[in-house]
Amino acid sequence: MKIKKPFLIAEIGINHNGDVELAKKLIQTAKNAGFDSVKFQKRTIEIVYSKEILDQKRESPWGTTQREQKEGLEFGYDQYLEIDKYCKELNIEWFASAWDVESLKFLDQFECKYQKIASAMIVDLNFLKE
């Protein structure tokens, strides 16, 4: 019996630090290492985090609050469009785990072949129904 090659997914998450060029390097590294896909994370920070948490102090390269740090790590439409194009050029799949319904709907426009339910969302029935 021949064993099939497993489908390998490289977790990028937010390790791109909000930098599309770094994301591309991570994608290229995953492709070179034989991965079939890369996975990102997508959050609408105003939905996922409370105002109290977002207003907390936090020093980071993006500013002095949790909000500024989290905004600095999130990609928007233009960045994901560039990732989508780059992955197609390299012939590697990409997708992202959505942390809220708005992010899930945002990701739908890219027609990714796969979706991953964020661990934090496995208990949210409204999210699962979407």
C-alpha cells in the first residue's frame, strides 16, 4: 500500500508583524520547504477585544496601546489581495482562521479553498452557522 503525502500547512498567523514583504518571505520559505498551504489569522479587533483591553497601555513598534499594537498586526484588503496574488504565482494555497463573523465574511471574497475555525470560536454557535 502506497502512503499518500500529507497536506502540509505552514502557520504564519500574525508572525508577519504587519509587513507584507515579511509575509511573502514566510510564504516563499514554506513553499521551498514543501508545504502545500500557508495559514494566517484575521480578526476585527473592535469585535474580538473589549474597549477596555484595547485602551490598555502596551509599548510596541506600532504605538503605546493594545489597540495600536493589534491594528499594526492586522492585514486589510490590499494586503490580502497581494498575498492572494503572490500565493497564486507560487502555486501554494492560503487561508486564514477568522476570529469573528465579520472577518469570516471578509475572507469569503478571496474564495480560499480552505477555512480553519479559530480555537476561540468553536463554542460560538452563530459563528459556526455562518
